[in-house]
Amino acid sequence: MQVETDAANFSSSAMLDDQSLLADIRLLGRLLGDTVREQEGVAAFERIETIRRLSVAVSRNGDMEADDKLEALLRSLSASEAVTVIRAFSYFSHLANIAEDLHPLQGDEASGAPSLANTFAHLRKASIGPGKVAQVLSNGWVSPVLTAHPTEVRRKSLLDAEHAISALLEARPHARSKAELARNELQLRARVSQLWQTELLRQARLTVRDEIANTLSYYRSTFLRQIPLLYADIEERLGGLRIPPFLRMGTWVGGDRDGNPNVRADSLANALRMQGETALRFYLSEVHELGAELSISRRYAGCSQALEALAARSGDDNPHRDDEPYRRALIGVYARLAATLEMLTGQQAQRHARAPGAPYPDARAFLADLEIVDDSLRCHHSEVIATQRLEPLIRAAEVFGFHLATVDLRQSSDRHEETIAALLREARVAPDYAALTEEEKRALLMRLLGDPRPVRLVDASYSEDVASELAIFERAAEMRKTYGHESIRHYIVSHTETVSDLLEVLLLQKECGMMRGTLDPRDLSVVAADLIIVPLFETIGDLRNAAVIMREFYALPGIVKLVTNSGAQQDIMLGYSDSNKDGGILASIWELYRASTALADFFSGLPSIAMRLFHGRGGTVGRGGGPSYDAILAQPPGTVNGQIRLTEQGEVIAAKYANPQIGRINLELLVAATLEATLLSHSKAPPPEFLEVAEQLAQWGMDAYRGLVYETPDFVDYFFASTPISEIATLNIGSRPASRKPSRKIEDLRAIPWSFSWGQARLALPGWYGFGAAIKRFLEGDDGTKLELLRRMYREWPFFRTLLSNIDMILSKTDLSIARHYAGLVQDHALADRIYGEIEAEWSRANAALADLTGSSQRLADNPALARSLHHRFPYIAPLNYLQVELIRRWRGGQTGDDIRQGILMSINGVAAGLRNTG
């Protein structure tokens, strides 16, 4: 593979109109080519280069003769030769991703691109002053929540090597001599060689502990340092106004039990121990460095009485520091932090100026000591010293505490019902709780919640599953006492379908000591619960019923008082992926919009309680993916109000947050979008006719989607045969099973492998299917009036524009010529022709509809950078797809061997890297 030539071709079209980006890709391509030639031999190199040239001819010129030659060549490869080709094309995509990620198009005020600077410019133009912005942020809550959903196909070792390559590329523009540049290239060559010699795939499935460790790497690289700097930037833009913490991190890793039997009480405890250790070791390092910097003499600068007292309490009696009260004070702080580390995690600090002191009881006590140091510096002409390291450390302590991130608990409502049924059966309260009607369940649960007596029997012998569920609540109560109440705040109820689903979790809190008082209407003064019960509305039906359920829940006696006493906050989670799998892209996005609006309307009548929506967004459009900035601005009026949580997962986490600078940009965009959606006019209510059309389109889109997926005979057989779903299930990319139940039913399949499989087959069906059929049906018999209405919706309604933009993006990553090869895996050719024909026809309708509505027949016309990137990526992804199909055909045909299996799984990795979408 003449990668230097390949990179030159890549470069000549000005892939992102950025010469430094092109130079980086050219360099990495050359180094990869050299590595392949040196380590695999000239013959392998030339074979790869031939494949590259043929694929370019097919992809860019439509050369059918080249297509025949390419297919014949790929089919002739042995399994071991195929693996080498797959590795080469996969690593090229990984290296191109590194270069692209280093060159984000971060806009300034002149460019008009989304940025924090532009948001503040828009606010100034709208005469919204710093005071109003500070008020929104002071009452706000913006939280990216990292999840362990298995969509990251790269190993941690590769991520670390890629991060090192990224750092070396960043350093190149700052080289001071040709010799330094040459040394840098030599280091890059070593890292590329390391990549080539490192196993691309995990050989064992990830454990929950592995997932926790992987997630924590982003805190060390990005969040712990960049979030405090972001606060400082915002406060500077506000003229120095101090704002309390509003941007905080959340995580599901270690607390999400829904469908994952590997997450238990010990997982939760382990997650918080590891998180606490990460936070405390960061604080220890910063305090150590701060102590080295604050060599301030009492003789020249002086200090406050509080600082003197803090220094006196340190126990440091070294005569060389007798005149350095700040250092002595910080030695005492360090000693207490070291003791806290040992108390919370059992681990030892790396260095000690003196023996560990008394541990801090909580992060507030640590923060109080830092503020003593800060106040003293500011009162003694040392403010400039305080701003460099101490201010970010104080902010980090405020945001991260000793828990680092809030761990969400999540479990399916079915498991809660089973647990409650067991408790009531053993207590002889209800022999068959599950058989009760919804009304009977509510009445019984409310009676039990109003009674201070427990129904959990101390000496009862509960099943392992029931004991495990109870242990989670008990351990959560323990962890909150240890790490603070912010360590665990939310309990997410998957598959919330009834009010009793919420009451069951409240009763489990009561039975495990996480509820104070009762719902006895005679005395509601102290009733409160430790955890916010967060309903997760996932399917189309659940979304349609969301506001009804919340209205009925809050109508129950004492619930308003309980929630008010518990913090006056109601989080509600909306599921993008399962609603999409249930009803298709149009119905999913529309029902999410409608549910959000209905919920906002209901809570506007409960002014004492603030509603916060939690968006369960994924990597692909079919799972709620797409740019977060645009998605937030597209939210319905009155649904943001400075409050938003959203999931980040899989390859999205790495792309957004592995690099500190890129991580900072993405965090800024979350804040910028939240401010704009709250304070500016992006969320004006759309005209009624827009809503009526959206309702019609959603229903017709759902009809088309469900007609294919759930009503077409033998569609399940087609799906399992024409996609690598079975092979994806064997990838070691997470601790969670691919399906909720051991069946082939689409309903039981998790949304991640569902979307992942279609993406691999280059159809990405969940992200667009039904759109074309809906538009065609709407425009039947149109005289131009309806088309103009749709175009108005595209121009004037952010919701509709974002929807079309995301469909446009996902369609741009499809390739029917490749998808046909996957359809060829279906042994029943009549079935393949029938279903693939329907998919192809809808694909054509969707593209035609986009052209009609946007005025452009070219995909990504409004995103030329991505269009150019994909144009150049496709020739390097296609061989991976072709080889994946060929090796799957051999594997399913009975050929065995580790090379075939590894080749299939490596090709899945490579395609995901090339398309930058997995699940």
C-alpha cells in the first residue's frame, strides 16, 4: 500500500481546506506505508497498494472493470493475507481520525461557527447582560453522562498510543529546528510501528472494572483540568461574576444494571472507590505542586490569622519552613488528603512530608482549607499567584468533590416488580403482587409508603436476584455517607410504563433506609427520599404516555411534598435508541419532541419543582446521535431552562474527550447551546401547521418502518443473514450482552448492535428508513403548496432542520453498491431480492425527498468539510466491507480458523473507524 501516494491523493483535494491537516495525514500515511513494507514485506505492500488503486477507481470514477478486478482479487486472498490488508486499511482510518481530530473547526466571532465566544456575542447583541447569564448558570445543571454502552471498538492500549501520536503531531508546529522535527518524526514512526505490532482486538470481554478504568482515563486527561479552566473562562466573560458549579460530570459505569448481570453492589462500591482515588490523587499532586510554588515568606508578604492557624495545625516543625506559612499549611492539607485517600480507598499517597493527618470528613472541609489559603493570598498582594493553580484546584474540589462524578443507578422496572413481589410474598402482604391491577398496585404501594413499619423481613431467605437488588440500595446508602450525597443522586427506571413502576423504587428506598418520614398525609413535614426517581420513557408508546404518567404520579397524596423536600428536582429520561428501533427515525424524534413539550407544560404548573430532561443520546443518528449543539438548540420551547443531562458513549467519548483541547471545545459547546436554548429566541414555538405536518409525517414514517421491520415476513432472517450481527455479538467491546433475552426477536435485541449492524452493512437503516415514504405520501397530488410548507419548516424550524441534517449525514455514509454484497449473504435469494428491493426503493425516496426539501441533490451540501472527508474515506473503507463479506461467507460456510474469525472482527473495527459511527 503506497500510503505516501495515498496520502498525497488524500491531500490534493484539500480534504478539510487546512494545509496543516493535509500535511499531518500525508506524514502519517507515509509512516504507515513504511511500516507495512518493512514488517510485512514488499509483496504485501504492493498487494495492498493494488487494492487501494482499484478501490479508488471504483469509488471515485465508477469504474466497473476495476470493480470486477477488485472483487476477484479480494476473493483470492488467503485468510492471513486478508488480515494484513484489513489491518492496513483499518490503521489508515485510525491515523486519519487522529489528524482530523486535531483540527476541529472551532469558530471565533468572525467565523460565525458555534463557539462559546459566539454565544456571548449573540447574548450581548440581544442585550442580555452578565447578570442574567450568571443567574441562569447559577440555577443551571449541565451534565454529560459517560456510559459503558459497548460501542467503542478500540482497545485502551490503542487509544493510549493514538493519544501519544496526537500529542506528537501537536508538537510539530512548535519545533525549533529541523533536528527537533526529525526527532519528532522518529518518535511518530515508533508509535506507528507500535500500533502495527499491537493486537487490534481485545482477546477477552471487558469486565465492569475495565470499563470503569477506561472511563477514568478521560478525567485524568481532560475533565479534571479543562472543566475548571472553562469555569474561569466563563467568569471572565461575565466580568468576574462568580458562579456556583453548574457543569458536572455523571456516569453510568458501575451503576447501570439494566440487562447487565455483571453490575452488582460490589461494582458500585468499586466504581466510587476508583473515582475517589482518581480525584484524590489529582488533588494530592496539585497541592504538592502548589506547596512548591508558594515559597512566600511571612517577612515580605504576610498572611492572615486563619492561614497562620492552618499552618500551626499542620504539624510541620521543619525549621527551614518556619518562615513559610503557606508551605506549612499546604503540608498539613496534603497530610489530611493522604489520610483521606487511605480511609476511602485503602491506597497510599506517593509522597509524605509528614505522616498522614486526620482525614477530611468531606470535600467541603478540604475546600474550606483551600479557601483559607486563597483568601490570605488575595489579602496580601498575591492574587496573581492564586489564579494560576489554586483557583482551578478550588473549582475542581467544588465540582468533583471526593466522588469525581455522580454515579447513576439504573434497572429495569421488571426487576423492581419481581423484588417487590418477593418482599410482599414473604411478608404475607400480597401473595401475587404481579397479578394485581395497576390501580390495586398503586393503592397497596401508597399504603405501605405511608406506614413506618418495614415489609422486609430480617430473617427471610430471599432469592439471589432479590438479595442482589436490595444490596444495591444498601450499598448506595453507604456510598452516599462515605463520598457525599452528590456521589449518587439518580435512580433511572428503565421501561417506565406505569405509575407503580416509580412507586416501587420509592418503596425499595424506604425498605433500605433511603427514605425519611412516610407518605402518611397526617404528617408530611419530613418526608424525603435520597435518590431522584427518574422515569425512562423508551418506546413510542411510553413517550406518548410520559406526561400522563407524571401527572398521575404527582396527583398522589404527598408526592409533591416528598419531591420538594428531596431537592425539588425531577429528572426525566427520554430514550432515543429504543424509540427509534420501535418506530423509526421520524416517529422517534417527533414523539421525543411531543413528550418534552407535554412534560414542560405539566411542570410549568408545578413551580416548586424544576424539571430536567435527560437525553439518552447515542453515537449514530438512529440512537439520537448527531451534533449535540444543534440537538440542544432544536429542543422544544421551555424544555431546557438551563437544565440538561445527556449520555455520551462509546467512540463518541473518545472522539470528544480523549484530547484535552478538543474536550474543552465540546464542553464549551454544551454550555453555549444550553445558554442559547434558554436565553435566545431559537426555541420560539413553531406555527401550528408545522406541528400538524410533523405529526402526519411521523405516523406515515412509522407505518413504513414498522411495515418493513416488524410486519414483513422473514425480515428477521434477512437481518441476521445480511448483517454481521452474529459476529458483532462476539466482539469483546463491553460487559453487557447484545440482547436482553436469548432470542432472535428484534424487540429483545439491544439498540446498539441493531444500529451497529446496519452501519457495518453500509445501509444505516435506523437513521433514515421511513422518511422518504412519509414525504412522498404527504406530497401526493401537491400543487406546490405542500412542498413550500416543508421548505419553510426546513428554513424556519430548528427541530426540523436538525432532523433533516442528521438524516442527510447518515445517508451520506450509506453505499448501496456495498450493501448489495451484504444482501448476497442471504441464502434465500428470493427473500434477499424482495427485502433489499424495498430498502433500495426507500433509500431512493429518502434522497429525493432531501433534495426537494433542502434544494440540493448533493449530500452534506451544508457541511463541505465532512463531505470531503467522506469522499476520501470511502475508497479505504470499501475493501474492509468487501473482505468482511467474503470472510463471513467463508465462516458461515463452515471454514474455520483463527485468521478468518479475527479478520471479520478486525474488519468491523476498521469500518467503524472509517465511518466514525458504531452503535
